[in-house]
Amino acid sequence: MTGPGTSVSGPGVGPAGRPAAVVTGGSRGIGRGIVLALARAGYDVVVNYASNAEAAAEVGKEVEALGGRAHLVRADVSVEADRRHLIDEATAAYGRLDLLVSNAGVAPNVRADLLEAGEESFDRLIGINLKGPYFLIQLAARTMIAQQEAGRVERPKIVIISSISAYTASVNRGDYCVAKAGLAMTAQLYAARLAEHGINVYEVRPGIIETDMTGPVKARYDDLILNQGLTPIRRWGQPDDVGRAVVAVATDLLPFSTGQVIDVDGGFHLRTL
């Protein structure tokens, strides 16, 4: 699935010194929150989307209202040609790539018990949620290394958005959990490999975030969070909570950390007695 990139604020290389980011799955939910947080922090952003062009265009307008520039690129991260198209569009639009935020992901179409789940859903989720990011990061890393050698960027970074499902077993969506666990190791692998090139890699691990993806289970989690204390911080997470964590990385507030897991989960990961 490829398509031409669209610049909301005009084509061409961004202003000198203004960093550029690619955010996959940037048109909705957590991705949108990340895009807007980066725009507020002074980034130009490539907003990747898979199908919802209208939502991507709306995010682009929001970036422009914040004084930034958005370049919209339709690409399916599970497809090799689309991954190359996305990185090519990013470098053509802004002349640099300072940050990749690998956020795109999908949930199972049907939550199926582990003993009944089929291969079609597994293949779809692994392709989009794990294989796609794994090889997109490879491509982005090569681009970042080349740009550093050419003196075009300094200290580029990669952020992988995973999930508490990387370590929390949900037996009615095993394919999703396996993919997220794979992303956690992907962050460790690339952090170890890219450190010599001055490229830090981080895993941001959201908990229960209020988006359209979690809409169908809102009533259940309202009760778990507000009444049963599922999370010590008794509220839903918001996309901007994740966006703020990404901005902390993007603005180099964690320069001596790589391979770090940043939990944005209201304390869900805590074990208490």
C-alpha cells in the first residue's frame, strides 16, 4: 500500500536546526498524541497512516496550528516497499531524520481463546506489530547513520511504543501479547547494536490508554481502575501521557540511557502486598 506524501505546511527541507520525526500510526489514538506533543516541542513530523486519510489530514492541520509542519505519508509498515517509501518521503520532505517513533499497531479483529485462535490473525498481527517495526527500524537506523556521517543530524533516536501486554498474559489475544513481547526484545537488540553509532533506543510501554481501540472495553476498565485499584494512579491514561514520555527522549533528557523501558501505565507494573 503506497501513496504519495502530502505536506500540510508545504514541501521541502525544514528550517535549519529544526528536527524531524517519523511517527508511524500517527493519525489516531496514541500516535496522534505523540505527533502533537512533538509538534509542541518544536519538531516537524511525518505522520504515517495506513488507511484513514481524513484523520491524518486533521492531525496535520493540528500540527500546523501549533506552528509545526506535517508531511502525511500513507504506508503499511508490514510491506517492505511501503517502509522504504516512508523513509524516502521523510528525508525528501525535511532533509533529515532525527527521530523514529515506531507506534503503528493493530488489535485482533476478534478476541479468540488461545485454544481456538487461528493463524490468519496471528500472521496479521505479527506482520504489522512486530515484523514491520523490526525492519523499519533497521532501515531508519541505516539512514540515521549515513546522515550522521554526512553531518546532517546529531544524536538521532528511536522510540518503540510497546504495551504492558509485553509481559501481561491475556489468553484471549495471545497473538497481540506475543507481538508486543517481541517488540520489547527488538528494543534491547537495537539499543545494543546502535550504541556505537550514538543512536539511543527506548521502549515506551503504555498501560491502559483511552483511545478508540480501548473504547469497546471502557466500562470494564472504568470499574477496574476507578473502583478496584487496577492501577495505583486511578485514572485512564491519555495519549498525551505517552506523547510527553516521547518528548522527554526526543529532547535528550535521557542521554545516558539506552534500551530503557519507560512505563507509562499509572503504576500497573508495580507489585504490591
